[in-house]
Amino acid sequence: MTSTRGILTVLHPVSDLGKAKTVYAALLGLEPQTDSPYYVGFDAEGQHIGLVPDGGPQGMTSPVAYWHVADLDAKLAEVTAAGAIVHEAPHEVGAGRRVATVVDLDGNVLGLLQDS
């Protein structure tokens, strides 16, 4: 079994990126480190909080917590063997970072994230 580094990234779908950015900046007490029309990201005390307008291309409808793993393919094989179903196949999102999502037995979406 491969281990995880824990939940270090949480993405939130938002309907108004500008307004959400203001709220999260006030909540976290800092300005975003990534600020684009398709994604706003805050790095706060070792955790990354991302805002995704309209749920992004993956159609997020609720926040998704991403478990950081050393080997995405191995962890994906383990969780699907245990009964999870692939929701979003592994793909690169930039700078060598790969992500995938699965749905657990109760319908919860779980994210997996591997940095190169």
C-alpha cells in the first residue's frame, strides 16, 4: 500500500470568481498567489485553497479535497481495487502536476494529486 501526505489542496467551485476571491482573501488574510480568469489559488500555512469558476471543465458542484500522493497511478489502482470508481482520469494540469478524482461508495468525490 502507498501512503499519502494528507489533504493539502482543496478546490471550491464558485459562481462569481471576483467576489469569491475577495471573501477568501479576507478569510485567509492574504492575497492569492495564482490569479487568473480560470483559477485563483491561495497558499496558506502549507495548504492550497483553489477557486474554480463555475466548477471548471470537470463540473465540480461541491468542494473537492485532494490527497497528495507520491505515485498517483499506484494509489488510483489501490482505491479502485477497494471499490472507488474513477470520476476524472489522471491528467496533467501544469508544471508536472497530475490529478485524478474518484467517487467513493457513498458518492463523495475524492481527489488525488501527484507533484513531479
